[in-house]
Amino acid sequence: MSSSRDDKHDDLIYHPPPPPETVVETEDPEPDPATTAVVRRSRILVVTVIAACGTLLLGAIMAIVLLSTGLISSLDRKDEVAEPRPIVAAPEPVDEVPAEPDDTVKTQAQEAAEEAARNARRTSYHPLVRTGAESCGTLCSSLVQEVGTQAGDWTVDAAWADATRHVNARDAASVGFVRGDVHGTFTVLQFASDAEAAEAAVKMRVLLGQPSYTTALFENGTGVRYDFIDVVNAVLWHPDANSDEHLPGRLYLVESPSIDAPDFSTESAFELFLSLPI
């Protein structure tokens, strides 16, 4: 009986829990050299791959930028030269045709004949030859009144007289002037109309040669004047139907030897032309 009471008494007594077990921390074992080398190579490989990828990406970006810039520049240049170029057609083949002889080319014989005609024509006016038996018809008498015996500083030294009726003139008269030792001849040819006088002027140009200068006679543009520069200079002129204060159908000619003046405006023929009151 006493032992059971002791057991109950022991159950009523407080027994503290046992102390916790002490945990002993253990250090991780150091990796061996082989493992360390593998880890290091892995890290280097990863870094290398990342750097290569970055380089490729950067190069791709730069290539895209350069291509875009070049494309834009190319488009700009195309816009600048967008104007269409003219298409030049290839020249068509031309069949070679032998050149025909030029009828306008004068032979030496023709030139000699024309020169002889000009010389013959001029000797009939200059020097003015007087025989003492010259007549003075209607035109001649009219010109004595119109022109007189003085033209500026030129004086008549061979009186008015009938002249040869060249180029189919109805009437003709001439007079000789002198100034110092320079002589000049003034000839007037008369026709039925201004149109006939104009046709006669063309024929006179054949006799006198190619004019060196052609111009209007008056400031209003009417009339025609031809200047001939040669050993014997000449001024040929005629009014036309639109010219004021003129007798119709007249052709005028002044001739005088050249004095070798530096300009035709100071040659004796042109100065006599300016001095005449007609």
C-alpha cells in the first residue's frame, strides 16, 4: 500500500523538461581545384558570350544607321537630278552628193571683163573730158538752175553739159567740180519714174562693183544711197516715191579719185556729195 502512494506522490512532483540538444555547426567542405577551374571557365564563357552578343548588336545598330543615312542621301540626290535628260536622236545617215559647181563663182575672164567695164564707165565721168562743142538740153539747163556753179568749197571747172545716157536713161547731164587740186564729177540720169530709176541703180551697181556701204538717203528712211570705195570713189543715190521734195525718176552719181583718207566720210567723193544742194 505504501508503494502505490509513493507512485502517486511522484506523479504529482514537477519534473523540468530535458535541456535542448546542442547543434554543432559544421563548415562546408572546400571545393576541390577541379571544381573551381570548371566554375571559372563557365563564368569566363558566359562573359565572353555576353560581350560578343553586345558587339554584334552594336554593329547591327550602326549598320542600320549607316544604311538609313545612305538611302536618304541617295533619295536626295535623285530628287536633285530628277529632271529628264533630253534624248538625242542619232543623226540620220546623209547620202553624200557631189557638190554642184557654184554659178556665182566668177572666172578670171569675167572679173577682168567687169573691171574693164567699170574702168570704161568711170573714164566717161572722170576725168571729165570737154571738146568745146557740148550741148546742154532740157535736163542740163534745169540743173544749171538747181545746182549752179558752186557747191560749198567746190567750184565748177567744167560747165554743165549733156552726158551719155547710160542704163537706158531718157536724159543725162554732168558737171565737173574742183577743190584745190582735187577733181570731182557730178552726173544726173533721168527716167520716167522712180521705179525705173531704182532699176537703173541696180544696173549701175554692176558697172561700179559691189558697194562698200548701203543706207537710207534721208533720216526718215526714204531713198537709197550706195558708197563705193576704190581707186575712184563713188556715191550713188536716188530718192524713192516716199521721199519728199524730189523730181521723180532721177539717179545721182558723184565720182572722185581717192585721196587715201583714213575714213570714207573724209574722202573727196563723199564731201562733194554732202556739199551739193540736191
